[in-house]
Amino acid sequence: MKVAVIGAGPAGLVAARECMREGCEVVVFEAGHAVGGVWVYDDKVDDDPLSQGASATVHSSLYQSLRTNIPRDLMAYSDYTFDSRGGGNDRWQRFPHHTCVQQYLENFAGKFDIVDRVRFSCRVTHVQQNAGNWRVISTETDDVFDGVVVCNGHYARPRVPPIAGIKNFKGQLLHSHNYRRPQDVEGRRVAVWGSAASGLDLSYELEAEEIHWIGPVFHEKVRLDDRRIGYPSLDAIDGEGRLRLGNDLIAVDSLVFCTGYHYDFPFLDDMFVSVDEDWVNPLYEDIVPPHATNLGFIGLPFLIIPFPVFEIQAKWYARQLTGGFDLPSFEVMHASINERKEFLSSQGVLKRHYHRLGDHQIGYFNRLAKQCGEPSIPDWFVQTWREVGKLRDEHSRNYKDMSFSVRGPTVCLPA
């Protein structure tokens, strides 16, 4: 069985390995020059600071100082530790710099003989269904495959939410996708919009005299320290270019959008999946369309510990593809998708958050594992994940440099 994997990032690499383990002939298509996907640093940025009309897309969204917000003992694939015995180094920081993650992924690709199966600088332009198989057309090749795994990531097409009065803003507008270092942000008064990982990092990394940090993590206006104030939402920009933050009107020199990214599959027709307000559907278990189960998507869920979730998704996809277990009927899969949609809608969840797992990722992992014959996620993993979450909540500024229990197989030396 011949399988095409689109993307050689962390999802694509483990998808390739799991398909190879199931006896498939694998070809990996990678638009860039190296394995690693989003972890390949590029100092270049888009020529449009908001990336809404760039002439050419820069794939990287990494900033120079970025460290993971997940410890490497949790990030590791299940059988490839993130230390000197596996693909890392015992002396790396527990929340390693992005260059260490890239090194780990390069080592993984070498260890499991994936590199020779990668076609570098080979961008997929179209995927067409062909009598039950798939025709994959790239900038270099035109081949037919029995299965296709889409692993092109979702950190390359920046999301800029609509905001009334945006044309009135007189200062710098910048999406974090195009941020590399503090000097990229102009002026002494800065607003950072977004309270997820990049918003947290930039709010404390920027050197401005005033930092107005905006995001749903704040339920009301709160002073964080002598330079930072938190606000729940950005309501509008007034006629003079000031930010309307609740009852306050604030003039700033730069507005930095840490507002996330869109899912994007420009090589796929809408007949297979549609992207409705960043909900990719219909997908059973967020992996396969019920009407084309040899087409898989690895890595759509977010707010997760990514590499282990990608790995169990890849095992699930590869085994159902090769007959290792049977999927439910078309009707049952569609009913499952609709039930989940109705439940999330009834809870007031926005469609763009339908792929957000958070606390539900353990149950999701264990459900996939049970279906494809893998063990449940280990207790040490869950314990460490909960401890990290508590540390992050209580010490958001410096949790990455704090000591806490090491329980799993990866060696992490004291700081």
C-alpha cells in the first residue's frame, strides 16, 4: 500500500513512521528544505506585517527566544525519549529552546529512516480522488497513492479578527507570525492582543514602557506590574486611533496580534472537507472523513501536548487504513460527528474552537488507543501534565524555570 504524507513536521514525521511500521510504502512531500515543519526557524518575515496579503508566505512563526511551554519529558514520542538516550540531551532545559526541538525532530527522522523518503522543496498543489485512490500533484511530481495523510500544520496563515475602526489606527500593526525579537515592535506604548502562549511570551519579553495586554484570561481590568495592565477585550478603535478597552481609551504606538491562525488546505477540494469558521469537517475522531477514510488529517486538535497526540492519531490512521481494525459504518461516523457538533454548540463553544481539546485530550487519546490496540496514556504523564498546568496557572511568568517532579523515562537534570 502506497501512502503520501503531506508535510515533514512533527505530525508528518510520526505519520510516516507509523505507516511504514504497518508495511506501507511512504512518500513525504515537504515544501521546505528541512524536516521539522513549524520548528524550522526562519529569520525572514512576510512583506505584509499582518500577513493578510503577503506576496509570498513565510512558513515559520517562531520568534528568536521561543522555548516550549510544555516540558520535554511530555513532548517526547512514546518510544523516543527527549534526552541523550533518545533524540535530545540530558542537559537541555526542561522547557527547551526551539532549536532543541528542531534537533530532536531531525534525530527522529534519521533514527527511523524517514529522511530518504522525503521529497524536499516539493509543494503539493492538488490532491484528487481517482477511482478510490488519490492523485497527488506537486511542483515536481504527479503520482497515485492508496492513502493520503494531511500534516501541513496550522501556524502559517495568521488570523486577524475584525475590529471596528482598524483603519483609524496610526501606529504599527503586527501579527506575532512576523515577530522575531523585541526590536521588531515599535514605540514605547504597546498593546498585545491575545492571551495564549505567544501573547504571554511577548507581553513579558517586550521592552516597552507601557504594555496593555488584552485577552479572555482577564475578566476585568487589572494592573499586573508597573509596566503591564491586563484587559478582557478590545472593543473598537476610535476615530483618533485609540483602543477602546472597556471604559478606557488608550493610545499606543504598536498593536501586536497574538490571535492565532487559520486552517488551510489549498490543495484539497471542498468535496472532501470544508473549513467552516476554522472547524474542519466532517471528520470522524478529527482524523478521517466518513466518505473517504483513506484520507487522514493528523494534528488538527490544539491546546494539547502535540507529539504524543499526533502519534496516537497516526497509529489509529495507519492501522485502520491497513485493516488492523474496522471503523464504524458511514452512518454511525456521521452521527458521531453531528452529536459532537450539537453538544459543542449547546455549550456555547465557537466553531473555531471545535478542535480545541484542553482537558479532554486525555480521554481523546485513550479512546483512540483503545480502538487501535494501544495502551492508555500512562499515569506518570497525566500527573506531570496536571502539575505543569498548576504551575503555569500560579506562576505564569517564570514557570518554565521552576523545578518539579520528573516521573517519566526522559532524563531531565536539575536546572
